[in-house]
Amino acid sequence: MSNRDCSTSRRGFLGTVAVTLAALPLGTLAPSRRIFAEELPKLDEQAAEARAVGYVHDASNADDEQFEEGQHCGNCMLFSNEDEGWGRCSVFPGKRVSARGWCSIWSEDIVTDA
């Protein structure tokens, strides 16, 4: 390969890198693909994953010996993004749960190994 070919290839490469670096900030302006809680389907109480942990949309209907008065998804550490009474739960990815709901994985504190 001659010096001229190498020089042309280097210029092309550097040009591509410059354009790519210049375009990176524009990526933040593009619409996000992040799915917000209000776009997710509601968890069906009869779904296998819901039944496995005793999930109910209304904590007053909880029929589990682990349930304690005052516990509900809205005050669980695993619940977030409440919108009109529904939000995300890390136990049920891709689904919304009721802020008034409850399941046996309810947690007041995040447990960490020290």
C-alpha cells in the first residue's frame, strides 16, 4: 500500500471518528425507548407469578399469614413510579401493580449484606 492510500484511509477514519463524536450528544435528543409504568399492562391477580407470592390488587383482601395491617405496595421498597394508583415492582418486571396491593415479598427495608 502506498503512502497516498494510507493517508487517504487515515483521513477517512479520522473523519468518521469526528462525525461520530459530534453526533453523540444528539442521541440524548432522540425519543427514549424506556417504557414508563403507565405503558405497562396491569398484573393479573390470577397470573402464575402473582399467585406464587399471594399478590392482590387490594391489601385488605390479602389472605396470607405474613400480611400485617398497614402493608401495601405503595409503601414497599420494591415499588416505584406510581401513576394513578399503579406503578412498577421489581418482583414483576414488565407489569404494573396497584399501590394499594400486597404480596408476600413486601419489604420495608432493602436488605444488604455488610
